[in-house]
Amino acid sequence: MLRALTLLMFFATSTANAVELRGSPDEARALAESAAEFLLQADDRHAALREMTSPQQRFVDRDLYVFVLDLDINLLAHGANPRIVGKNLAKMKDADGQLISVNAVNTALDKQAGWTPRYRFPDPITKRLGVKQSYVILVEELVVGVGFYVDS
């Protein structure tokens, strides 16, 4: 009985810890809105974009991170991977051939703010392809977004 109870507690704790590693859709949207407001209030937009990419983790929360694209689909900030900042992502496709960044910019242009179509993207926690969706906001000529894993 004690062994069964111990195993049950172990699995409950493991499940709770796995859930804590994930951001929710509401948290993704809130982080995107916070980043958009930060950009709007910034006196120096370039400094704000650098801060969004800095290792401070202000714009990263577990598996959620901010990204910023211009309308030409150049990546201007990325909270999780600063090495790709400055690259044009117009041809970046998911596992099904969807143009992820093009969809993000088009969604922002069409809706001003909203959810992109779902796409498949490598999951840093499971190391497998996961289904992801991003909340994007048009901030003048920039698109601010945060994605979350749908199937986690």
C-alpha cells in the first residue's frame, strides 16, 4: 500500500512539474501584449528590440518567448534564440510546408491581433515536433508574437 501511494505521489508530482514547464494560451497572449506595450512606450525602439533578445529573460517564460518581425519578415528580436536575429524568415516552413513567419505577419495585418494558424515546430521539452500556435499583434510596422504548444 505504501509503495502504491509513493508511486502515485511520484507520478502526480512529475505530471505537475511537466505542466509547470508549459505556458498557456492566456499566458502567451499576455506576454505578447506586454511586449507590444513595451515597444510602443520605448523611446529607443532599437534598444527595446535588443532588450527583448537579451539573456535577461524578461521576455521569456518557460517555453514562451517573444519574437518580433518586420513586415518584410526579417526577425528583429527573439527571446529564445538571439543567433537568428537579423535573418529573413520568409521561407521558413514547418514540417507540413506552412510558411510560419509569413502566416504570422499576414495574421497581424489581417486582424491587428490574433492567433495564427497552428503549425508543427520542434518542442524544446519533448525534443519532438509539437503543434504550436502564436498570438501576434501589429505594432505600427512590426509584428510582436508569442507561441505556445497546443498539444502538450
